[in-house]
Amino acid sequence: MNREELADFLRRSRERLLPGEVGLPSGPRRRTPGLRREEVALLAGMSADYLMRLEQARSPQPSTQLLGALARALRLTRDERDHLHLLAGHRPPAGPRAGEYVKPGLLYLLDRLDGTPAQLLSDLGDVLAQNAMAEALFGCHCTVEEPDRNIVWRWFTDPFRRAAYPEEEQAEHARVHVADLRAAVARRGDDEPARALVERLRRASPEFAALWERHEVAVRRSSRMRVLHPAIGAMEFDYEALLAPAEDQRLLIFTPPPGSKTFEALELLRVVGPETAHRSHR
């Protein structure tokens, strides 16, 4: 909690807000701009004394419920609300999710990344879009039923998916998939889509159920991985995950490690195209 910065932000936010913006009369006796402390306290449903202590950097840490009430009373934007929570030492509330909607700008970026595989996934692992190089490497999801276009689901239910990775590394991939999904489910607050996916996986895969019970958590941000392409052979990639602002979509970029033979393999992959991968991953 940064008391001094929190106090300053609350004071200045109050002073910027005009009485008419919250349905209060301006009145002839206002000697300072903005709302009075008592008016903000009334709008937020809190005591004016506690708000005074907050503005004087003398208060204990406010709760997230109180911060939400203050944000509404002060008509804060979402960015200002998040700033308020951070100054008070709390994680900001989750913003609206993008869901399955892919912004045209992200699709354009995927197409422009024509020299390296790239995918756009939901936080639960649903494949939302991928470029031609990713399709050539991992196969097309267009022939897969929509509920099954999930990398965790396919890992634990589709033997062909595992065949694309070295056998000695598959157990670690399984652990990482489950740990990453566990983190996403917690971020979502155990909502219906997350709950349905986990229950479906637990019924379908005893291996998933056993790993889920271990309650391991590890968000996938970057790693190194090997992929066994049916026509080209083993290819090594550095994997980077870039979060979209909504936090429920991730852009995955697979780049060859410096000095590796994957640079040449990518050129061959471009020539081979997606059809070989399609036959392998169906």
C-alpha cells in the first residue's frame, strides 16, 4: 500500500469531479473546485472521517469492496480504478473478457508473421486462430469439432497430438498443460466454461485427473520445446506467450533458438506446407 500516492490520487480525483456530474447542485458557496469530502463519502456509503484519513495517508488498508465504492463515487475510468487498487496494495479486478472474438489487428499480425509459427489461444487453451506456418507445423484445426479445438483436451485425448513431441518430454508437457490450466481457472473465478472443461477432462482422462489432484500451478510464459514434424523431423523452438490486454487471450510465437538448425527447417516447412502436418495430426 502506497499511502502517500493513494492519498494524493483520491484528493485530485475528488477535486476534478464537478457536482453536476454526480447529480448534485453546484451551489454559490463552494470555495474549492470539485466535490466536498462529505459528498464523496455519502456517494460511496462510507464515513467522511475514514475518507479524511485516507486522504491524509493515515488510514489502514481499505478493502476491495470499499475501493470499488470509491471508484464508482468518483466516476473513475477502468484504468483509474485499476490504479486505485494498485496504490492500495490490491490486485485490480478482472476486466471484460475478449472471449472468442479475435480483433482484426491480431489477425493481421498473425498473417504478417509469415516466417515463424504463431497461434492465438484463449486462456483455457482454445485455438482461436493461427497463421500458415503454425498450420504447417501443428496441423489445421478446421477438421476438428469446435469443442475439441483445445490444446489441453487434445493432449490428453488424442494420441496423434502427443506423437508430435519426443516421448521422453511428454510427461513434462502434460504437467505444464495442467498447471497452466489450473492458473487460468483460478483467474476466472471457477466460471462455467472453465468448470465444464475441467470436468470433461477429468471424466475422459485418468492421467489428467491425477495431475489435477496435485494442484500444481505454473503459468506458461516462455520455454524451449521440440516438435517432431512428419516430413522434416525434429525442430527446436523458443516459445513466448504475449498476453492480450483482456488477459484471456494469448499470442504464442515459436522462434528458432539462435544458431539452431531450425532456421533452415523453417524454410523447408514453408515449402512443405500444411498438408503433411494435416495427415499426421488428423
